[in-house]
Amino acid sequence: MVVLTNARWAELEPLVEACRPHAKVPPSDVWRMVGAILWRCTNGAKWRSIPTELGPWWKAAQIFIRWARLGVWDRLLAMAQERGVDLGMAILDGTSIRAHAKAAGASKRGIWRTRWSR
């Protein structure tokens, strides 16, 4: 399964390398982990649903959370926009999110009986 093509990764790799935190042991599979993170964000799936071809799910989740705390994703977005890299569009659809009945302003169960029963 290929999420990032070689051409797409050639555009993003210099930006990722400039933004990511540099550790004592550099990760050997940044391409695969970024692909796993993009797959997860594109599909809206849970971390454990990441295909095994993209690497261990826990490693992608760990990198995503660590980079989010360090502001890597914000810097990456700013650099990509400055250089004119086309990132596509993301849409959040909230039609499948259930809200509690009280969130819609529904009255409590016993109010109608007590007010109108006199």
C-alpha cells in the first residue's frame, strides 16, 4: 500500500527534515511513518486500523503526538504553504457524530407531567 508516491515524498521530504526534531538516532522510516499518519488522517480511522504495510500503528501514533506537542505540524504546514506545495483539501463531516439529547435542548423526562398534571 502506497500512500505517498516517490514524487510526492520528494516534495515533502526536505520540509519534513527541516521541521522534525532531530534525535540521537534518526528514524529510518520517516517516509513510512508520515504515510501511515496521512493514511489515518485521510480515512478517519483509529490508530490500530493502520495497515501493517505502513509500519506499527503505535509508532505512527507516538510520532504524531510527539510532533504535535512540539509544533512540527504547524511549522510543516507554514513551510509547505510558503513554498506553494499543493496539500489538497480536508473536510470534516459531523453528520455521523451523535450528541446527547440534552445538547439539542430536550426537556427532562418529568417536567411535562409536573407542569400540566394539575
